[in-house]
Amino acid sequence: MRALHCLFFLLLILPGILVAQTRQTFRVSGSEIDVEQHAEPAFLYLHEDFVPALIVFPDGREQEAELRYHIMLDEMQFLSRRGEVQNLSRRPPFQRIEMESGNFVYHHEEGYLEVLHDGQVPLYHKRAVRVNAQPIKRGAYGSADPTAAIESVDRFQVDGRVATLENPGGGEMEVTLRYVAYFFLDIEGEMTQINNQRQFLRAFREHRSELRTFIGEQDTDFDAPADMVRLVQYLEGLVR
């Protein structure tokens, strides 16, 4: 993935790690900032360490491995025989990766997705970390003003196994990492992102009334995976 303007992207809530916060802010200087170096581990990895996994291929072959999902880089990593961290190749393409915490698939546009429900209307969970940076301008008596006018065009990019922030001026920057999470529904082969009730109802207009009633009765939380699974299961009963 090449340079992305206004710094953004990549993942949320970690089942293998108790995350006490969803936001991290730090200040740093330099023309090229290694974001990963400054990020806390919970903002980088789905699990604390490499965990047992099973890679399943379309022809039925299976391969055991120990993998670690790197959220910020959107990579499945493993250790080589020399102890070097390597990115799992997607050639040949695999069908899914099974872990104790859940199964994952790779989508050519959306990257790694956790499979929450594999039914008539498949439901996927995407985790991401949004990166925002702003130059710091020193005011009177040395006070810091992070809302100063932007004097340089900053870019967040993931290249290989490095997540960097370009800061041509080299001055002090305030960098904020924030977890986000959202869902995708596979509707007749098209991935549809769902962030809230309005988007869900728009995707299924013909069942809007029944769905709205169910959502109200169940007090559905569109940030909770379990609630989303129940909602999709109810939806499948309507569309059969």
C-alpha cells in the first residue's frame, strides 16, 4: 500500500489482549517517523504472541503454522527458521486461516477480515487503527499549539513491514492512533460496509419495518459483534 493522504487506516479490539484504551497520543520529531516503533503493542497485534493456526487451501490441503496478526500492517506474520518475522504469502491463495480466537479470510480490497457469521448473508469484522498527525507550533513562552496551520503535507504509508509517517519539515509532530472497528456484509457477492443502523436498513429496504422493530426490541449495539451476529441471523430468516 503506497502513500495515503491525511494519515489513516488499519484496526480495533483485540480478543487476545485486554485493551485499556482505544487511543494513544505521542509527540515526535524527524523527517520520517516510524509509527510502529512508538505505538504500544496493543495497537499493533491481535495476540500477545504467535499463536497456533491452521491454513486451509481451496483444494482441501491444510498447513499448520504459528501466526500473529499485525493490525497496523494488515499482515499475518510468522517466524522463519532464523527467527526473522516474515509476512505470510497469499500465493497460492488460501481459503481461510483458523485460529482459536476466530477464522480469517483475505479480501483483495479490504484485507484481512474475521468471519463472524458464515451463512446466507456472511458477516465480517474489520479492525483498523486510524493515524492522525499534526505539526506542533511553539507559541509564547514555549507553549505547544497542535492546532497551528499545517505547514507540510504529511503522509502515512505502509510499505513492506514498515509503517512510516513522512514529515518533510522534520519538526515536532503530535501523532494520534485510534482504534476503529466496523463490519462488512457480503450481499450477493458485493462487500457492503455497515457502521450503523441507518446503513443496515438502507441495505435491506424491503425488510426495513421488521428489522427496525427487532433492533429496537433487542437494543442492538452496532459496535458489538455478538449483537450483529444475532441481527444477521434474524435477517436470514426474513430473506429465505
